[in-house]
Amino acid sequence: MSQPLIKAAAAKLLVAKNISLALLASLALIACSPAADNDADANDPILEVPQTEAANQVSHVSVAEQGDIEIIEQPITILALGDSLTEGLGVERDGNYPAQLEAQLKKLGYVNVDVVNSGLSGETSTGLVNRLDWVTQTEPDITILTIGANDAMRGLDVATVEENIRTAVKHLQDNGSEVILGGMQIYDNLGDEYVRSFSDIYPRIAEDMDVPMIPFFLEGVGGIADLNQADAIHPTKEGYTIIVNNNILPVLQPELEKMVVSEPN
């Protein structure tokens, strides 16, 4: 190839190389430049800012839900008084009804509530009367009194059971505690007359002494295998949850509301 032709070819290659470099530079600039408005809208869902805004919206919802609960700072002491059904025989400490009741009340806004577990396994109504002076040292605002099951299991005289429960209610009232009476029912192995006489003492006491009553403490749990332990007498943790939510709280909450309203500002 002649010298002039070689020079011409080299010149063409140099021009082509310069054009390629210019194109690459232009593409690089386009990639680094801010996207046009239309492109930005298309990419919004994957940007960090919208995700942060969504997180903030969830946080606001949680705060709003918490704000719907009225916080009651008034200290309230509730005495859970009774036998093994109160003590929570056979369940973990957080599974008995006093522990679950306290936890539930705090969720409902009663942040300074204290539920004292004064249940004693094997307790009869006579034994309970004998320790009233000791248990009332807790100075309860409200007492949930659930007693009599052990008396009935032993076939003790119904009149004695009623007298003991009346004595307990009066003693608690005299010491400044509102009383909620937990009604009890028993199996019919002791005969229809005893069963009926025993069950009747609770509504009679509640009416005579003007105290609110839980119609049947074990309602919805007693006799249901899955909600009771192997002895078929004592509830499981799940059984106690039903007792707290369905049986106790509907009777207890109106009493708490009256107590809070009556407190001076």
C-alpha cells in the first residue's frame, strides 16, 4: 500500500476512535444525570422515602390505638380470696387467675392495679373466716371472694357454709373493701337437694348483702376436659383466661369504674 493511502486509513481510524469515545462519554453522562420527572414517578415504589413514610404511618396507628385507652393512675388493690381455684393449683405462677387478671387490667389502662393472690389449697369457708384478720392487712379496695367448693366436696352443712360466707363478706365490708361474690355449683353426686341448697346460698347472700355476684365462677370451663387439668377440677391456664375474660371482668369492670369516678380529683 502506498504511503498516501496508509495515512488516509490511519486518519479514518482516528476519527472513528474519537467518535466512539464521544459516544461513551455521552452515555456515561446520561446515566449519571437526574432522571426526568416521568422516570422518577415510575421508580417511586422502590425508593427509600416511600418506605419510611409507610413505616411512620404504621407508627401513628399504634400511637392512636394506645391513645384510645384511658390511663388510670389511681392505685387499686384487688384481693383474690379463696381456695385452690384462686391459688391456681397446678398452673404456672403467671397462669392463675389473679396473675392473668392483673395483666389484663393493666392492658385496659389500670396501670397501678395490684391483684393479691390469697388463695389457699384445701381451704374451707371456716378456714377462710379464721384468716380474715390476716388477709385484710392488704387493705383491698375490692375483694373477689370465691369459697365453698371444698365444703361441698366434704358434704359439710350448707347452713354453716352460708353463715361463714356472710361473716367473711361483712368483715371485708367493715374493713372498707367492696366485695364481689363468686358463685359456685357442684356435681350432683351428693343428691339433688344438697346441690340445689348449696347453689342457692350465693344469690341469696348477694341479694341480702347487696354485693355484685359472678353467677358461676367456672362458667364455660367447668366440666370441659380441654380446659381442665387431669383431675377434672382445676382449670388450665387457658381455662383461667376464659374465667377472667368472660366471668370476672364483666362484673369487676363496672365496680372499678364506679370506684375511679368516686375518687376526688
